[in-house]
Amino acid sequence: MAGITGKDQVLTNYAKQLETLDAPKGRSLTQDAVRRLRRNKAAVLSIFVVLFIILFAFVGPYFLPWTYDKIDWSGIRKPPNFEAGHYAGTDQNGRDMLARIMQGTQMSLIVAMVATLVSVIIGVIYGAVAGYFGGKVDAVMMRFVDIMYALPYILFVIILVVIFGRNPVLLFVGIGCLEWLTMARIVRGQTLSLKEREFVEAAKAGGAKPWTIIMRHIVPNLTGPVVIYATLTIPEIILTESFLSYLGLGVQEPQTSLGTLISFGAPVAETLPWMLIGPAVVLVSLLLCLTYIGDGLRDALDPKDR
Amino acid sequence: MKFTQTLTAVATAGAMALLMSTAASAVTLNMMNGSEPGSIDPHKASGDWENRIIGDYIEGLMAEDANAEAIPGQAESYTISDDGLVYTFKLRDGIQWSDGEPVTAEDFVFAFQRLFNPATASEYAYLQFPIVNGSEIADGSVTDFNELGVKALDDKTVEITLEGPTPFFLQALTHYTAYPVPKHLIDKVGDQWTNVDNIVSNGPYSIKEWVPGSYIKSVKSETYWDAAKVQIDEVNYFVQDDLSAALSRYRAGEYDILTDIPSDQAEWIKTNLPGQDYFAPFLGIYYYVINQEKPPFDNPDVRKALSMAINRDVIGPDVLGTGELPMYGWVPEGTANYEGVAVYQPEWIGLSYEERVAEAKTIMEGLGYTASTPLQVQLKYNTNDNHQRIAVAISSMWEQIGVKTELFNSETAVHYDALRVGDFQIGRAGWLLDYSDPSNTLDLLRTGIAQGGETNWGNNYGRYSNPEFDSLMEQATKEQDLAARAALLGQAEKLAMDEYAAIPIYNYIAQNVVAPSVTGFVNNAADIHRTRWLTKTE
Amino acid sequence: MFGYAARRVLSALPVALIAVTACFFILRLAPGGPFDGERALPPQTLANLRAYYNLDLPLIQQYFIYVWGLVRGDFGPSMVYNDFTVSQMLAIGLPFTLMLGFTAFVIGTVVGLLAGSLSALYQNKLPDYVLVLLVMIGLVVPNFLIGSILQLVFGVYLGWFPAGGWQNGSIAHLVLPVTVLVLPHAGRTARLMRGSMIEVLGTNYVRTARSKGLGTRLILARHAIKPALLPVVSYLGPGLSYLLTGSLVVEQIFALPGIGRYFISAALNRDYGLVLGTTILYMFIILAVNLLVDIIYAWLDPKVRYN
């Protein structure tokens, strides 16, 4: 669900600060930031864990004897059995759990990536336009964001998914549409301060169109906040997707995602614990680490000297 | 806010103490009833969860015993004319509604008229279409309700006339569509009669409370003619869709009866709650329907191959875990009025599974479908864990014979919409028998009826059409002799099944879990267990 | 002050109307209707049902009938629950959801504020690390998972609390559901409070106070809390929104008679009236709370000099 990690408010504060500050100075800030990040042990450890999980999800399947959709008729609902090659047991259809966990992680990561991309694109463009044009346009656009912020978006997403069927593309887009609001706010803040800079004035004097200025000069300077935002958004998206899966509206058979796996495993946790433990451990570690990394990045890229 | 919270806490504590003291003496049954009832008006209900509630507070001419067989209910006795067309019922003395008004024959006449009245828009009115002019009134071709074949000869005598001899009619009368409704109350308050403040009952229980989303509470009715034999004082029908949460609450002692279980837990329940599992087959078929208007599915050999490749023996025990029995025919075993007809089995029943797969594979190869050039098939089913598992299992079974399956699921409403308009290749469907008679399932395979330039296929989603089948069914409706009728129906079944009109998969199993403190719960083919036959010891 | 409030209300109304309209039309254009079930209805019955619910009228006309009904407080009939109108169902479920939501909201906010402040005061020391870890775990574990586990452990195994249901008012029945809702909310609030508090503690204002030897940390905490509260307060509006979303799941698992349960099953059954009704109610609750929060913020703000 949007805002689950409180990133919205955290980042909105950040956005307000950015408005009154000079724009980031370029490379030296990055080096500075990387140094600060390295000092944050939790963040560094988290980066390694996340990389490991990504490897696990995308490379792991090549090392397994079973694919995620192959049914083992002799092993339905069985606990981990190393001889049969089912290192994490089988599910109710007789499919290998480890393979499914890997596939689920892949799917969750992909959903998160695509949804984040969608929300970044919408958010950046929306925020940059509002910030650049300022005045009435800005006021109206931001007012819209303020109000949208408060509405129970998830209800609309549920309605949309229910209506238009289990289209995976719709799923990504729908979830992405939940998250663009905060990005828009941050980008707007950054744009407001950026547009007063000399290079923007120069571009204007040279006769460049507003659109070109926005895309060529302003957007590239937004990398810092965007990266932080993206890292903090991914956990929320994965949780939203798992919520939808619990309701039966998420990723469809034979594909699966971490959320779907957990929603199938939770009811049978007593009788078939291996169906829950694996996916839950992966999900929780992934989200924890991403949150630590996001926090670390925010601390590292903080414009205020401490 | 904190002060009101404390106040509420104190108030509720006090209320609870009071409740505890008064509740101690009443025997209460707590039943998990599944979904929220849409309506408890017998003319507007449609699900088994509503049936459980309605059948406890209203009684029809005929009632069900613990085995769900028809026994005299509000009627004390009945006679049937020689031609099987006229049923005359004599009502008991002293039967009344819970507000004191007597139950009269007029109530029954009124009820049937209301059932067929197009304005009521009752979904299940068709169950009583055997009654003369029933269907004509429902579709508006007859507007004078007095032409309906239900008459009150006097206050205590009801006479029903049928279109043709109907051996299952007495059973059909136990269905809630045949229940009486309180004419005096409906005349006064119309459709609001089911409001808890207004509602009356003529059955063993009366509705006391209804909290939507939570429960309905019924209490024993002292005005019921057989009240002396009713043991349980109060029954709560709880709403709960989340089955594993329901099981948790059962284990915590909050429910006495579960009417459905999460199927993964079936084994666990049998092992850890011995004697409390009441799993028994009941009259319902689970099948895949194939759209015969779309090639290559119009080729019976393709359908044969698909059917042969399904290993029905593993579906119940392994895939579902509840042990459903495989089904090859169209009439569930144990259906009444089918004596003398052997259970249908296809010609290849003797082959082992491997042999069947080999033969199916050969058929498909002969038609040009191999592993490298598979037949692409889309399988539709409505969203549900079990349907999904079965679909996954079957699609992997079909892979062996050169068929590649794409799975597609949607909500029940959308799914059946698609089936109805023929927007599918293979679809999952299920049918729970409304009454115990082979015609109930065989009717599903009849050719559609021409209506206004189009054909209305009704529930025959696959659009199977065989004039010989239709004529056999026609003949059966006119046949009075039960044995001859059964033979005709048996021929029809064999005809349709040999041509693979649809692919039956298994026989439904009722899955109830009943606490040891409850006795009188008997497994029966209709899965109907009226509370009046149950007792509970604390 | 009053003008500010009035302006906020007015600006929210058009958005609400747009959302309701969008909802209405999207639902109606969806495939599948409320009367498609396992059995094909005889055409006459279907026609009767559709006529009864005004489904034959042109869509625009249905829309206006609906909005006119809304203005008068009538949400129309439910197409699946024949014995109740939508207004009746909402009236029964709403107080429950509100009570559940607000109880969790209040408890969660208080716990979150405490945890966040403590964390900030002991920044980068052991209590901070422990609290942060706990908070994180409360945030990243899906609520349906927490709910199922709590139900199993406390409801079935230990038997301390009822595993579900709502027997007409009993605190015991609320404990587990409220806990599930409180955890993520307290987590979010704690995170915010910690960040905000750390910032305030690092400002010149507070440094000056400290250098003046201004008493113990507690005194500082009291001075620091009000300014630190501001960002948290402005988050409360969306916070309630996420809480109510979480209540959808909680009501399902614990079988509670709130409006969240209606929403899901209504959406799946295409019960247009009920879906619209619950969505509108949720929107109004959130808009109302947001309004309140905005007003509180505006009231708090003048007191803060240095920001």
C-alpha cells in the first residue's frame, strides 16, 4: 500500500528543503554520498543481501532439477526431500517449492520495477511541468495531488482489476498509478529551485521551448531524489501486489509471486509450513533490506550537513 | 475519546455478564454458514447457505427427515390420482404462524402464485414448472393467476395439478420454492415481511436477529406443531467466507458445525479431529464443458481423447485431498428413480491409465497434433483454489497428448456469462441437483429452444445437440411407468456420454465438520441437515 | 480559520463527485452483471429483475437517478442482498468499521509517537537499533500474514482471545484485529517521528537550550516534541486511509461485520450499488479526517517560529 513505509512524508520534508536550496552540484556530491553510504553498515549489508536475492531469483532456476510449473505426481504436498530434488518441498499441485519461490521472486521484482518505472515517469513529468510553469498551473496541479493523496486508491485499483480482468500489464500500471503522487511532489520542489539557475535562464534566452528545457536540463538533475524514491517504493509495491494476491486479484497461474505464495501458504501454515516459511523469509528480507538501503541513500544524499 | 472508550468497556462488560447468566440455560448451536444470505424470502433465495436458514423457519407441505427424504410436513396426508397428475394434500390441525394466525390452504395458493408472478422475478421458479400453467404465468403468456394448477379446495385442503406425471414431485415439494408464505403479513407489509421486526414462521424456528455480515439468530418456535421433539433452543448461522479462519474458530470451540473446509486441511481434519469429519458424496457433478460450435471440438474424437487423458483417480485423493470419486457418466450414483440402470462407464474403462493416454495420443497424432505442433486450448474456470488446482493438474495431463493449455480465470459472474454466450473453448462448470432425479442433469444436454429468432441454450453451454437424445428425453417426460422411464433416461445418458457431450470429472463431496457434542447429523445425498433433527449436549 | 476550512471543503467536493462518477461508469461498463450465476435465468425472469433495478434505462438516466438518491441519503438497492438496502447495510457496518479503525488509529499513533521519540533520543544506540528493527518488521510483513498467525497462536493454541467474530460488543473480540491494524500504523508513525525528532534535536534552537544547561533530556523532549509533531500530523490523513485499507483484510480474516467485507464481495459479484456505496463512504471518511488534520495543522503552525 502506498505510504506504508512512511516514505511519503519523509520525502515530502526533503522536497520542501530542496525548494530553498541550491541544486546539487554534480559529481562531487555523488562521491560524497557514496562515502557516506559506505559508512552505513546496515545499508551496505542490505545491498549485498538484495544482490544475492536477485541472483537467487534469476540465476537460481538454472541449477534446479525442477521447473516451477512441472507437476511431480508422486510428490504432492510433501515436505523438503533432498533425494527427490525438492529442497523446499512441494505445493498442493506437486510443484517444486524452491523453483516457485524463485519464480515468484522474479515476478515480484519485475512487477516492482515496472510499476516503479511507471510511477517515476508519470511523477517526474507531472512534477516537472507543475514546478516549471509555476503559478496557477502549479497550484491547480498540486491541489489535485493533495486531494488524490487522501483517497482510498486501493479501492479503485481493486475495481479496475476486477473489471478488466487479470491482465498483468494492467496490474503494473494500476499499482504504478498509486505511487506517482509523492514523486510528483518531490520533483516539483526540485524543479522550483532548479528553474532559477543560470543554465535554465541561458536556455530560455537561447529560445529553447519549455518542453526541451524540462527534459534536457531539469530532469537529469533529479537523479538523487528519484533513486531514493524508487528504492523506498519497491517494498510498498510488493506489499500492494501481495495484498491484491490475497484477494485473488494478483498474478495468475501458472505464474506466481511472493504475495501469491504467501497468501496460499498462510492458511496452511500449520499443516504445510514449508509453503509459508520460504516465501515469507525471502519477502521480509527483501523488503527490510530495500528499506535500509533507501534510508541509507536518503541520509547519504541529504543536502544538509550534519 | 478515552472517556467514552472506558464507558463502553464498562457497559459491555456489564452486558456480557448479564448475557452469560441468561444464556447458560439455553442450548445453542453455532453453525458456520458460509456466505452472507442475500435473502431469506423463499421466493428470492438461491443458495444452499440460504436454504439452511429458510428450511428451519418455514415448513412446506412436505418436509425432510434426517436423511433428507420427503416426509409429511404441514400436510398430514396426501393422495395421488391414478394418472399421476393430481395431488391432494390435507393440512394438519392446529398449524399456525408464529403470530397466531392459522396456516391455511390459501397461504399455499398465494405462495405458488407469488412464486410464478413475473414481478417477483424468482430465480428458481422453474423448479416448480411441472405444475400446470406455472411456466406460462412466469413468462407472462397467462395473466390470470387463478389458472395456476394450485387450488384451495377448502381451508385445509390443497390440490395441485401437474402437466405430466412427475415421479420426483413430492421431493420437489421439499424445496423452498414450494414453501408457504404468510399471506396475511405480505398483504399488510409487502416485501418488507422478511424484516426481523415483521417476520413470522411456521417451522421449528423463528428468526430473531439479523446482523448483516455477522450472523442470523433463530430461536425455537413454541407454536410449531412438532415443537416437543425439537431439542436445540437457539441456532446461530454465522457468515464466514475465509475457510481456514473458520476452521481455526471451530477448533477454538466457537463453531459447532462447519459446512465447508479448506480442502488442504481434509487429511489433517481426518487425522486430528477423528469422528468429526462428515465427508460424503452428494448429488452434484463437476465437469468440463466443451464448446461444440468451435472446431476442432466438434469432432467427437478430440473430445474422446481429452476425456481419456484425464486421470480422474488422482484428482479427488491427491489434487484435492478430499477423496472425491471419479465420474464418467452424467447421472450421479444414488440418484432416485434410476433403478435398473447400471452406472455408465465408457468402453475404455478397462484400460490402465497409461494405455488410455497412449490411445488418446494416437488419436491426436492422427489428427495432426503432436508435442511439437500441439493443439492450443484455452481453459476457463471461475476463481477458486480448487478449480485452479484441478485445471493445473489437467492441463499437465493433456500436455502428454499434444495439447497446450492456457489457463484463464475470472469471477463466477463473468465466467458463466462467457459460457452462456459461447465465448470459450473449454470451461469448467458444476451442477448441484435440485432434486433427486436423472432428468435434472440430463436436461442440461437438451438442444436449445427457439425463441424469437434465436436459440436459447439455457445451461447447455457446450451446445450439444442430438435429436435422438431430445426425443428420448421427450418420451421420458410422458412415461408413467418408472422402470420404463428409467430405461429411456439410461439410453439417453449412454447416447450423450458415448458422444462425449461434456466431460464429467467427479462427484461432489459434502464436507461438513461436526463437533462431538452434536448428534443427529446424518450424511445424506442432498446434504440437507435440518436443525430440528439435531441435539447438542453441553 | 473558518474561511480556510470552508475553502478546503469546497475544493474537495468536486473531486469526490468526479470519483463517484468515474466509479459508476466503470462498474457499469464492466463485463458480467449481478445476475450472471451458475444457472441461466429464464429470460422472463432476467427481464423482470433488470426492470426492477432500473437496468433497462439508459445509463445516463441511471446515473442521475443514483446521484439524486445520494443527495437524499439513499444509496439505492443492493442487487445481491435483497432484504436490505445499501443504506441499511452501510448503517449497520459503518459504526463498526469506524470503531475498529479509530481505535487502531489512536493506539497506533500514540505507540508510534512514543517509539519514535525514544528512538530519536537514543539515536544510534542499542534501544534505537532494536526499536527500528521491530518497527521495520511490523511494516514489511503483510497484514494478512500477521492476522493469520495471531489468530492461530492466540486464538486457537493459547485460547486467550476469540479467534474471530463479533458477539455484539466485547473487547476481547477486538484485541486481535486491532493489533493487526496497529502494527503497521505504529511502525509508520514511529519512523516519521524518529526522523522528525532527530532533525529537531539537531537544530540550533535545541542546541542553544542544551548549552544553556537546560535540564534533563526529558525537558528537551517536551520542548522538541511540538515542532517534531508537525510532519507527523500532516501524515495522519493518508495514514488513516492506509489503515482503513488494512481493515479490508482484517474484517475478512476475523469475520467482522464492517463495510470492508461488503466491498470485496460486492466488487466480485458486481453488486453496483454496494460497491459504490462503500467506496463513497470510505472517501468521505478520509476527506473528513484530512480536513480535520489540515485544520489542526494550521492551528499548530503559528506556534512554531523557527521552521
